[in-house]
Amino acid sequence: YNVWHGIDGKGTLKMGEYEPAAVREKRYTLLVAGLKEMNPDIVGIQEANRVRSYARKLARDIDREAVWKVGNSGIKLFGLGLPVNFSEGLAVLAKKEYKNELLSSKRLSGGGIQREYFSSHLSEVRYAIAARVYIENKPLIVFNVHTHFGLIPDETTRGKIDDMIARAEISYESKAALLKEIDEGHQWTESDILALLAFVKQTVKKHDHPYIIMGDFNTTLKSEALRKLIAELGLIDPWAIKNPGQKGYTWDPTVNPNTKHDGSPYMADGKTPKSGIDALEAEFDRTSPRRIDFIFLSKHFGTESVKSARLIFNEPVDGAFVSDHIGVEVVLHGMP
């Protein structure tokens, strides 16, 4: 589940924040309450900001054990550095009796250094992690991933560019450069997914266990790389099995008002206009519902092992949504 860090990703000393601390804390409180009610065996978290303290706190609050990996963090030493308000990453939480352990992590893209107490990089990085748990005394690998967000260069995207040109929000002269940047961003996302595929193959070759892949893929099933991942690994899509014909949108601006922030034509300060690719991505985020968060099962399970699959955190509680994403819950009959 992408819990949303609420950061606009711009700034050196401090990145822009879309919401005050009180709202962020309310969202966290709702997350904890929801997870306690659902009582899941395993939880995969993306965009956990100040990931080490976030994962530990969430684990305490829902009585789980957590493993995590620092991702985008800037320049930090023992938690101190720049940007002062940003050090996000991935986490996997599991019930304590499941012996949750971090097997490995894989940087899918980007450079620099991202370690537990030291990071040094100035551009975006993306990671996947592999944890191992033991359920019914049987090993299970849990992959958690968050790939780069890039628009798919299709007719829908080109149509949005033309619409924005017609509204004088971007210039006609910038169209060619935008299309090139869109193609580069899309290839970045595709490359992340192919790197994930290689990471999964490498991991299960070393640890021959059933596995789950979960995360924010930042793309839809239109993605050739995502379809390749599913086909080559023989993955099972529980949502599709239990909800045939249903959209399953996990990014939905028609339902979740938190999407208005990434979808805003302005940065987090509410004054600085987004431009170029940032403006186009904002247009896409505020107008295009899509299914981008997935839980996949390895072929060890079989379709008959899926008991249910549903969307979670898809309704407001006390007038608030937990995140800008909607989550996915899968219930299985048991281990294979």
C-alpha cells in the first residue's frame, strides 16, 4: 500500500509539503486503525517517509515485525542532512510469529548511495526488496516494489498534450520535447519492471520458495514490461480472478480528493505553476483513474487458493482518506 509521503519532490534544503503535520498524523492514525481491523498477515508499504522510524512505529502500533529499505533520501548521515524532511522507502510488516527477515534489496534505477545511516544522491532512485516469512512453517518470499512514474506514450497522452496546447497551458513549440521526455520516462518505468523481473528470478533461484509480488508499479496492464513480468513468471492476478470486468482503480481522482495534490497545476506552495512534463503529469493525475497497484502470486499457489480480493482504504473516514492511493487486500485459503 502506497501510504503517500505528501511531498512534491522539489527543493534542496526542504521539499514542499502538501499538508500540515496534523493532517498527516490523522492519515496515519486512520491507517493504523484500518490495519488493526483487517489484521493482515503481511503488509507491503511504499512511500514511508523517514522510513526507518515510520516502519518501526507502524510495527509497534499494529504489533508486527518490520523490515525496510531506504530509497530516495538525498544526503544524510545518521538521519541528519538534506532535504531535512525527506527519506522515504519500502517496508514489509508481518505477524511476529512469521520470523520476518530482509533477504535482499535491488536498486532498479538511479545511482549514488542509499544505506541505513548514510545516503548520498541527488536524483531519483527506485528499489525492490525481498523479505522472507514462515507461515504454517512454510517459507514465503514477499517482494515489495515502487517503480518510476512515467506516462505511457499512447493516444490518450498525446490527446492530453493537444488539449493543454488548446488551453494555452503549454506551447505548441514544446510538444516535440515533451513527447521525447514522455518516451524516456516510459522507458524508465519499463526498465524498472524488467529489473524487477531479473531480481525475482535471481532471488527464487537462490531461495526456491513460493512468493508474492506487491507494490506501486506506477503503470497499468498496458505496460509491455508488466505483461512480460506476468507471463514469464506465470503470475496470478487475484483481483482479476475475483473481480472479472471490474476496473479496480487504485488511483482515482473521481473518488479520492488526496489525488488533487499531485494533480494540482501548482507545486506544494500553491503559487509556483508546474510546467512542462510536471504540468502534463498533473493533468494526467487529476483526470485519469487507473489501476497501478498490484498484488501478484507465484504459480505455486494456483487460482483456487484465492479466497477474496478487494480494494481497501477506498472510502473516507471522518472526512479523510488514508492516502492518495487506494489499497489492495488479498485473502488466501492457505499456503501451497
